Amino acid sequence: MSKNFPVRTSYSRRRFLQVSGAMGFTVVATANGGYAVAQTPAAAGSYAQSPLFDEQGLPPVEERLPANPLVVQPHESVGRYGGTWRTAMIGGQDTPWLDRTVGYENLVRWDPEWSEIIPNIAESFEVSEDARAYTFRLRAGHKWSDGAPFTTADIQFAFDAVLGYPEMGVSIGDNPPMLEVVDDQEFVITFERPNGLYLQQLCRPGTDPWTVYPKHYLSQFHVDFNTETLEQLVEEAGEPSWLELFMNKGI
């Protein structure tokens, strides 16, 4: 996570209230002078899926969604399933394109016009007045793609297993955060010094370290979590060490 990056916009409270309200988010001032943003509960209704998944034996869509799913307002119109998407990738340098399109699933994100920051995987977030403490609330019932629960246990795992190892290449800069897990859905990131651009940092495609490390899967490849069979897994994979194995599996 780099500290230096372009800032797209400055906050206009009036503009933030206008855009966030139109998109179904509630913005309130907090007691300490900071602010909080939460998604308005999604309206009851039916959810669809691509016909490609109809015969795959998956549970009904409603059973795979969190209690309050993110409902995206289309920029122009609701799309249709099917068709051909013609694009091109010629090498590893093109992966940022995937991060910006099919892989843009951070805790928070830019709105469709890239003008304001809104909840995404996080159902809500709150920023302290001094911009040191950031409180995030995950969506109850959120799941990984294999159906396992996504909770603050995964957030703690990312903090301990990845951010705690500089050799992983995920830098936290010279203003390291502390993590407090409140319950299965809520956690607080607190910095030593004010970090007023942290939300913008989290919004950058491919730079959010909190949402991409499933503990239930990756812990078997980490030396701090598997002392029984890790050596065998490293040997079977033909990797020089557990670090290379973990990075190949999870990064």
C-alpha cells in the first residue's frame, strides 16, 4: 500500500450528501466531529443470476447473498446476460485492467462517476475527527466464492499473516496501523498519526489488503498457522519455501 497517489477529488459535504443519498447511503455526523457512511437496507425483492450458473447445483441466489447486499445503481441501464466482450491482454502488465473491472471489490470504492467514496464490501464506515481511527462494518452473511463466511477473522488474518510480514511485499508505510476486532462484522483500524487519505488509498483498484486473504484456505500455507503439514505442502508444490508457496496461492 503506497502512501503517495493521485487524489481525484476533494470532499464537498454538500456534494457528498447529494450523491450518497441518491445512491442509497446515509451520511451522518458523529459525536466526535467525524463522519459515518452506511448503506440504506436493500429493498426486498428477487435476485437473478447468469443462466450459465443455473445448472451448476448452486444454492438459490438469496441464500448466497449477505443479509443486506449491495445493490448497484446502473450508470446507464441494466445490462443483459450473454454476448461477447472483446478485449485484449498481452501480459502481466495488463492485470491492473482486471483490478479496475472484474476485480474491483474493495472495502470501499469510488461511485460510478469516480467522484465520491461509498461502501462496497463494507456495509458502512466511520472516520474519526482526527482521521486516525477508521471503523468498518462488514455485511452479515457475506461469503467467499466457495461459500465460506467472510468475517473479521479474515481481516485479522490479513493483518497478522500478510501485513505482519514485510517480505510479502504489501507495505504499510511509515505510519503503521493497529487493528481492533470488535465482533464478527466490525473492526477498527487506528493509525499512529492522522491519515486523512486512507479511504482514497483503499479505493485504488488492487491496493486493498483486507478483502483478498481467506483464512480458511490460506492458513494451511502459512508458517504461523500450520506447523504439521506445511513442509510437505511446500515439497509437493516444488517451492523453495513456505513464503513462495503462500504468495503463489494468495497474492
